[in-house]
Amino acid sequence: MAKEKPTLNVAFVGHVDHGKSTSIGRLMFDSGRLPQQEYEKLKALALEKGKAGFEFAYVMDKFKEERERGVTIDLSYQKLLTDKFEVTIIDAPGHRDFIKNMITGASQADAAFLCVAAKEGVQPQTKEHAWLLKTMGVGQVSVLVNKMDTVDFKEDIYKKVKEEVSVILNQVGFKTDDMAFIPASGFKGDNIVKKSEKMDWYKGPTVMEQLDKFNLPGKPTNLPMRMPLQDVYDITGIGTVPVGKIETGVMKIGQKVIVLPGRSGTGIKGEVRTIEMHHEQLKEAEAGDNCGINIRGVGKKDVARGDVVCDASKPATIAEEFVAQVAVISHPTVIAKGYTPVFHVHTAQVPCQFTELIEVNRGGETIKNPDFLKNGDVAKVRIKPIGNLVLETQADNPHMSRFAIRDAGSTVAAGVCIELTPKKI
């Protein structure tokens, strides 16, 4: 069998009604993924519902219904083959669903298109989504200046929107100098798959071409070795076998390791004796590999799910307290100081307390020391773990810095650690 193309997850985000679904529908149609008769059916349906011009949006919305009815994964996110990748497109209707999808990891977006309508320009959700992309660690972003047909494809309007959006993206921490800003019309099909003749002043890529310009995220093998444990087994003839996925770095036989926090709370030292993956003995394993290992000096009662196997020469930190950037997704009321939900960080689940609300970003405005946080807020907060939590900052190791906050069975927020005070061991 020919090797399949690597998968790239791409989210389309942006303010409501800025043409995300229509652009994706057009991308599907013009790339041959949506058959002509299917398109005609949707067009008739749109007319019948008095929504002429919504036929492309219906492509994604039709799948949304199917997604809610739980039909196969193939339909829940759109698959699109480009020259380089098999792209999974995530249509992000409201940002709530979007973050939930992102947190589940399956749809951890590798890249995103931020859609901004040319006529309306920057809107509140445009800002929110920019913050969310940054908070959730999406490193590659392109901007789709959509609905250019509503402004007669004028270059000066495109330039004005480009300038406005650049200001916001730079504030959030993206570098816009080499970012693609694509003037397009999802409805008419300009610069989606086919180059537009109406905007000959634009020399950059179409949306389809831009998909192939995104980089496939490299394996983080250059970072120190971290393996959060999913489970610990006792296997006859081998002994204690911790199992997990190596998040970063490379693990080798004979490597000196420390398992943090371990039963002692101060870490258990050992040496990697065996590494096994799919019933095969390996000399080394790297980031992305799920494996079972045996560590000399580590017994079944010493370690548990949520512990992290680290390179002994560069161990991770156990947090005394930390400052995080948190996006509130769906809390039933508001979050105030003293709130103590459960934090899900890698495989660990540890209750943590909000001890200080430092600042919040609401609609592009920064408010210092707010009294509470509500849904849609992106805030900087100080947090104290109640128990031992292995965590690193986004600057040191982004893969070990992200977390989801859950309460009463649902995800209320997500965030990333930006500063950290290590516990003295």
C-alpha cells in the first residue's frame, strides 16, 4: 500500500457570519470533494428555505447535523487531499465548540485560518479567536479576508483590514510579517481554489495553495524527555511496567530517569532497563511513541497514573504555584478567587485553587484585578495546586504546559502555564 499523506489539522475560525462555512463549502466543491449533483441539491434546499446563497454553508451544516447524529468520523470533520497533506478541516462555529474540539486533542489544530469579512473588518470574536489560537498553542495562522465581492474586490479595503488584523495578532504575540493574508470570496470562489481574475493586484497563494505551505509540526525530540504515565502494570517475569506516551524528547535503554512526583512526592530515581512498543523490544523511543518500560529501582507502589518519567539530568518541575493564561469556555455562573476545580494536565488530575485574578481581556480591553471571570474571558490568573502537580511553562516545554479545567463533568476552561514557582523538594 502506498504511504498515506501526513495529516494536518486546520481550523477555520472567526466572527459569526464572516463566511467560514461558505469558504469551506467552496473549497470542497472547487477541489472536487463535493459532487455537482450534491451541490445542486443544496442550492435548491437553500432557495426553498429562503436562504439563497447559503448553499456552500449548507455543506458544512449538513455535516454538522450528521455529526450530531454520530455518523462516522469521516463526516464530522472534512477531509481534503492536497498535494502534500491529507487535511482535516475543523469548522469552528461558536468558539465554545471550537475549544472543546481542540482540547479533545484529536482535533488539536496544527494551523488555522482566521476569517475576517472585508466589509465589517475586525469584530469582538475576531479578537477572542486570536487569543484562543495563541492560548491553545496553534502556531501557524493565515488570515482569510473574506467577502471581497461585497467591497468590489478593492485593494485599499483589503489593505485596511490587513492592517487592523495585524495589530490584533501582534498584540496577542503572533508575528505577521510573513503571514499570508488572502483576499477571497468564499461565495464567488475567488482565491479559494482558483486564482481570482478580479484581484490581479494580489500575488500570494490561494487558500488551497496555502494549505500546502503550512509546516507539518516536527516531533519535539529536541526537548528533555517527558513521559506522563497512563497506567502501571505488574507483569510476570518483567516486574513493574509503567505505560504512557512520550510527549517530548528521546528515551534510551540505560538512561537515568526520575519519576515525578512519585509516591514520595520528591521523585523516585531509576534507570531504564527495557522499552517495549507493540510487543517489540526497542533500544530507544521518541516523542509521540506509546510504550511500556521497566525501570530499575521502581516498584508498583512507587508510581501511578499522572506521574511523569523525566530525564534525571533535566527533570520537570513540581509546581508550588503558577501563573496561567486561561480561556473560560462554559462555566454555569462566574469564576471568583478561591474557586478550586480539577485541572487535567497531561495524564494527571489535580485540584487547584484560583488564588488571584491578575487581569482579563474582554473585547480587546485589559481589566486589572477583575472581581470574577465569565464565559468568553481570556484571563491571567495565579493558581495553587492542592497536591503535587508536574508542570512546565509554555516557554520551556509547551507540551507540558497546557491543561483543561473540569468541574461537575464538563470542561469549564482551558489554559497554558506561563510562569511557575517550583516546589522546594
